Amino acid sequence: MALFKTPEWGVKPVEDRHKMLGGFDYFILWSSLGVGLLVFSAGSFLSAASFVDATLAIIIGSAAGSILLALAGKIGSDYGIPSLISMRPSFGIRGSYLPAILNVMQLVGWTTFEIMIMARAAEMLAGSVMPYYFWAAIFGALVALLGIAGPLNVVRKWIGKFAVWIAYGTSAIIIINLINSADIAALVVSPGEGMSFFSALDLVIAMPISWLPLVADYNRFAKKSKSALWGTFVGFTMTNILFYFGGLLIGTPDVIEIVIAIQAMFFGFLMLLLIVDEADNAFADVYSAAVSTQDIFAKINQKYLVIGFTALSAVLAMVVSIQDYEVFLLLIGAIFVPLFGVVLTDYYIIRRQKYTEQMLYARQNWLGIGVPAIIAWALGALVNYMLSPLSPIYQEQLPATGATIPSLAAASLIYIAITRMQPQANKTVASSET
């Protein structure tokens, strides 16, 4: 098959001749990945805040989260490396293994969720013609084919020429219909149900941050880092705002109810188109699961990993209820917030955007583990947990701050403090500047 002859990019830097994606390519990629039923579902939770607070949180949170997303992607663009390799200078080669394992676990979960909602939506549209299991297998096969084709083919031939235009058209029609059917005047004066602005902000920032462990897997193919950064930021900010606002207007977190609401528009035709676009989200998840695995097992064929993870996700979509995944995925996602607080701090503040090949591919101590990064990550994750609804003392503290921003800041500041106290770290920084 021709698909199996497409180039494979593992953990080594992408060669310059393969860096062929421009700013507009990244705009359409990340604006397309910002479209999804999951974003509608997340946006609906904001109805517990006042309409004004929710709207401000959507705008500010989308922009803030997308800035972090673009900055994480720039590391990949600068050095042609995937996300997990960008963690090695701070966490060490072996220290990056735990984030890799956790990332694979969460990505299999997200792929399962994407296949599940595509299959449920298709089953509802088709009636009793074909069962749910049939659709789960069909969409699993589609996702596997996209993963085998690889990011360059998917961005240029699937998203750029086909999927993104479907996403734009359906998104515009859905949002316009939701606005026309909503009582905006009543919503504006609605006091909500007690959710604070900062808690709402936390929910919005969570969506772009969930892509942090993946972004460099795709942005490493950029012709120019600056254009990729702006394309990523503008593209994701735009669609995240639109779909969170759409979810706020729908007001239900239940994906099936969202499907029913959208299905009522134009006899379900819009839902069919949205399902097609949903496939690129699943592609991104399963492809990055394969790349993350290669951080540990670099010699395993990437295409076989894509097929294996897609098959596993399709089977899970047939036997597991999505409710079983919610807390798990929220917990796994929260772990990556302080982790990237460390990664971004290391690159932009400690190393001043200068890495060497030795930092990326050689052990910097006999353990191969960056102890300061591990400590800062663990303490940042603890802060996130203590401020989240998962914490047993959540009701006893002030939840108005949210969990994302404090844990990100805590991990960053702790990492700076520890590295500044280490003479060896200061020596490493100095050598990277020469």
C-alpha cells in the first residue's frame, strides 16, 4: 500500500527539506483541531457562571491557553523535535519516560472518546440501519488510515483541502442558529449558579492546555517558527472561543443531547459534516500516542503503533462507558499543566531558547533524570490537586483561583528556585549560550 511507503518521523529532528508547513497551514490545522463536540460539552459547564463572567472567561482563557500552546509548539519548530523530546533537557532522557507513559494513556482515552462520539452520532443519524459497533469499527479504520498517512499528508491533503472548510462552514451555521434561537437579553442578566470567574477561566484554559503534550509533534514541520507560532495561536484561539460560546448557549454537557440539538438543524446534515471533521482530532491523538511511545522505544515502527493504538481505542469505545473515563482524563490532563510549567520555564527562562543536541539525546547525569524538574512537577501537581474539585479539602478553601494558573506558576517558580541554587545547572546554562 502507498500509505505504508510514506516517510516516518520518530524522535530525531526533522530534516530541513521536510519542514514545509507555513503559518497558514498551522492556522488551518489548529483551528480545525479546536473544533469538536468535546468543546461544546466543556463550554456548557460555564452556564453555572454569570453570562458576562463566562463570556469574559472564554475570551481571556482561550487567548491565554493558546499562548501557552503556541510557545510549547515553538520549541518543536525551533529544533524540529516532537513534544516528548522537548522535555528531555529539563527532565532527562529517563525522566521523560513517565510523562510519555501518562501521555499515551490519556491519548488512548481521548481517541476512545472521539471514536465513541463519532460512532454514536452516526448511529443516531443512520437509525437502525447499522449498529453502533459497526460505526466504531468504521471510524477506527478511518483514524488509523489518517495516522498512517502522517501529519504532512493529513494537514495538506485532508485538513487543508477538505476537513477545515467543512469545519468552518458547519461551525458558522451552528453558531448562527444557536445565537438566533437563544434569548441573549435574558442570558446577559442571568446571575448563574455560583461559579466564579476564575473557576470558569480554569475550565476554558484546560482545553488548549490539553494539547500541550502534542503540539510540537506537528509544529516541528514548520518552515519558520514565528509563522507557526502565530498560526497556532490565532487558529486555536478563534475556534476555541466560538465553540465554548456555542456550548454556553446549548447549556448541556451531555454529548448525546448536543448531537440531538445539532441533528435538528438541516435534518442532521450538519452533524454528518461535523463528524467528518471530528476525525482529525482522533488522528492527532493516536499519532501522538505513537510518537510518545517512540520516546521510550525508538525502534518500533510508528505505523504499527498507530494501528495498535487505534484498534485498542476502537475496542474500548465498544465496551467502556465514557463516564468511566471522565475523572481519569481530568486527572491525567491536570498533570501536564505543571509539567509544561517546567518545560516552558526551562526553555524560555533558564536556557534562553538555546538547546544542544547533547541536551536532547544524551544523558546529563548517570541517572538520566532531571531531579529539579521532577520535584517542581510533583509540587505543582500537588497544588493543582489541592485546588481542584478532586481534592477532599476543596470545599474548605477558596476555589475562586481555579487550579490551572496556580499550579503552572508554582511549578515554574519552584523550578527556577531549585535550578538557580545548583552550580551545575548554572554552568550548563552558560555553556548553552556559547
